[in-house]
Amino acid sequence: MNRPIGVIDSGVGGLTVARELMRQLPKEKLIYVGDTLRCPYGPRPKEEVIQFTREMVDFLLEKNIKMLVIACNTATAFTLEMLRNELDIPVVGVIQPGARAAIKTSQNQHIGVIGTEGTISSQAYPQALKHINPSIHVNDLACPRFVPLVEMGVLEGEDAYQVVAESLVPMKEQNHIDTLILGCTHYPLLSSTIQEVMGNDIKIISSGDETAREVSVLLEYYDTFSNGYHPPQHEFYATGDRALFENIANAWFDSPVEHIEIITLGT
Amino acid sequence: MNRPIGVIDSGVGGLTVARELMRQLPKEKLIYVGDTLRCPYGPRPKEEVIQFTREMVDFLLEKNIKMLVIACNTATAFTLEMLRNELDIPVVGVIQPGARAAIKTSQNQHIGVIGTEGTISSQAYPQALKHINPSIHVNDLACPRFVPLVEMGVLEGEDAYQVVAESLVPMKEQNHIDTLILGCTHYPLLSSTIQEVMGNDIKIISSGDETAREVSVLLEYYDTFSNGYHPPQHEFYATGDRALFENIANAWFDSPVEHIEIITLGT
């Protein structure tokens, strides 16, 4: 079934999820919408996040998508259940895949979660983890300095190390955890620095990688794998500055992003 | 939804899958059927495997299962698609989860698969891998000496090492692979020896662990997670010798298996 997969995010963070989708599912065409003009969603009231998310979804439904990936932790926390009830295509969020992978990986049932202040205060990860296994112990921590770091392109080196090390002090002190979930789609770009700070004994789970895998599961169960074999032509849409989006996309992907278009959502 | 999950296998190998299901999904009740009397299925004609598998499935449908896990590679290869078409509950096999995890894990797209002669000659793993990503290179190898080793309880030490090392020579010579799928539910019990032989650079994928994770995905998407919080009382049924089944089950699980019953399938 050669319909595209829709991917939505409040901005550029979801590009890490798109990158993993392309790597793990090279036959699938993606249409990405990043609401870069109104980013970040984290500090916005729930009703506004729902409204903005709906606008992105409506845009993608016009494109006849076969599946929707909410590549944004805040939007997942606020809209996943609602969209699952409303849409007749499968809807995948980033929170449950990360939770599930951590449950599989952890041997001692002590799991750490880092994310933005919005995601951490929503308690979406502890809820997802305990819904599957009530005995799991969760240590969560907001790391508000990580997203600015990533968007400035400071991913490795001394400056990155210092910010990451300072932020993760409370998590390091919880020396029980054996698994750490990167509960923000920006964080995988800092993963080597995070691994260095936390030490090699800690298994790092990237929600984006795991989300791509669950998309693969659902393509199988809904029997909607693409039949195409040619490299698909992905499409990227953003609501904010074109050059900014293009620069970040080209820096994060292996090859330059071709189809980028600026769109207007809402009124 | 507090209906049980059904797990079927030609014998005892599927107990490694059951063990992972219990670990990753501690609220879910399992009903396991092992056709130990007619094990192994590998050398049997396809029609017979289909017939025997149907008998196990009918037994489980009477128990009102909410999902079926085919914890046997041969039965997955021969019956997965048929059972998915016939049953109105989700059906999960062991092959696709292992394939999907390997695709996520491999960085160089060279993946090794080991299994019984039946599974390897069915080409089910290469097909599953290439269905998702046609560029994947697959090296597969039958290891007929591994199952007898596991059933004798020889899992580590010099004897195990020697058999595993001799068997894996052709795979080691393919020094391109960075990921190895254990394509037989017995093999996870040999995984530390296999890792030792292959070296620590090779990532080992256990189909059973990955299958448990995909069961979790489908419980979420079909909204059928158990609401129970008490330890579920699992049930185990076998068609062959009781003591043999009990000994192996008790050796492989952390705690003794309580409910074991011998049943007759077919006529």
C-alpha cells in the first residue's frame, strides 16, 4: 500500500524520528510537518497543543496518509488517546515505544527518564511504564538546557559535556537505574555525550528508534507495508523560517533534504 | 481485559518466549501448550505441522484467549499468515519480531541468522528481512546440534563452547555481519556461549525477547492490556511426558511451575 506515513512535531526534534523511520523502513514515504513557527509546545496550555496538533493532522489527512506518527512527547501526552479514538488510521506516539523498550532492557526494574519540563510534569512516562508493570521504579528529571544546546548544534565536546554533566547530577545520584529513556526527540543527538556522562553500564533508550520499530510492527499487522522499491521522495513542511529548518535538517540527515515547503496552519 | 494470552510451541523451546512474556508483561496470564509428544516439528511435512498447530489453537480458543503467540519458528513459517486470516484475535509469530529488531540494531545491514534446518531452509528470515528492507544482506546457517545440547542442559562450559564454536565456523568466516538473530526458541539458553564464540562486537538478537515486546505493542493497539494486579496463575499443558516437561520448565524458570497438565491432542 503505497500511501505515505505522516509524521508531526512541534518543530525540528521529530526529524530524529523521521531519520530512524527512513533507516529502518527504507521503502516507506514520509510526509513531515514541523510547526516551527509555534514551537515549543511544552509551555503551552493543553487546549492549545490539541488545537495546533489537530491542524497538522488535518493537513496530513488531505495527503491521504496511512498512519500517523506523533513525533513529539508533549503532543503525544496530550493528544494520543483522542486521535486514536477519532482517526481510522493507526496512530503511534513516542512515549509508549520508549517505555516498552526500557521494560525489555532493564534487568533491575529501575528506569530513568529525562525530558522537557512539560513531558516530565505530565508524568506520561511513569504512567506508561507502570501501566505495563506496576513494580517498575521510575526516576524522572527535566533537562531544560538540552534542547537549546541541540538547536545550537553543540552536540559533543567540552561545552556539551559540562551542560549534560551538570543537568544529570540528580540522575547520577540515583545510582540504582540501569536504563535511561531519552524522553525528548532532540536528545538522541546528545546521546554519545549522555552515555559518556552516565557511564557505559547504563543502557540508553532512544524513543525515536523505538517508535520506528513499532511503526514497522503496525505496518505488518495492518498489512500496509509499501510495495515500492525505489527510494521514496519524502516531503517536509514547516510553518516557520525556511532557512533555519533546512539548515538543521541538512545537518542531521546524511543527505540533503530535497522537498521542503513552508505552509500556514490555523488562521 | 483479563482474558489469557495463548502460547503454542512444538515442545519446550517456547518456554523461553513465555519466560520473557512473564518478565515484560507481569500482569498478563499465559496458557502454554507444548506438543512435546510430537516434537520436533522441523522435519515434518507442512500439512502435518498445520494440522498439529490447528489442534493446539483449537484447545486454546476454548480457553477464550485474547491473543495467540506462535512461539515456534517452524510453525510460524507454515501457519502465521493462515491463522491471521482465520482468527479474529491478533496472532504473533517469532520470526518477524527478530527480523525487525535486527534491522533496528544493525548498522552495516549485514545480518546473520541461525536456526534449525527446517527454519533455515524455509528462508522465512531472509524473506521477512528483505520484505522490510531489500538492501539487507543475510547470512544464514543451520545449527542442528544446538537443540539437543539445550535439552541435555549443556548450556555453558567447555563442551557447550566446543559444539557452538564448531557449528559457527561458517558464520564467523562471514566477518561482515554485525548482528546475529537466534532464530530458534531454544538458542537464548546458549546465548552467553554464542556471544563468547562470536565476540562482543556482534549484537545478539533473541527472537523470544523481541516477540514479548511486540505482544506488548499489540496489547496496546488492541486495547487489551490486563487490568489485574495480582500475580497471574499461568497454566501449562503438554502432550508428552510430564516429568520431562516439568524438569525442563523448572530448570529454565526462576520459580517452579505450578499448573502443569498433560493433554491429548488429535486422535
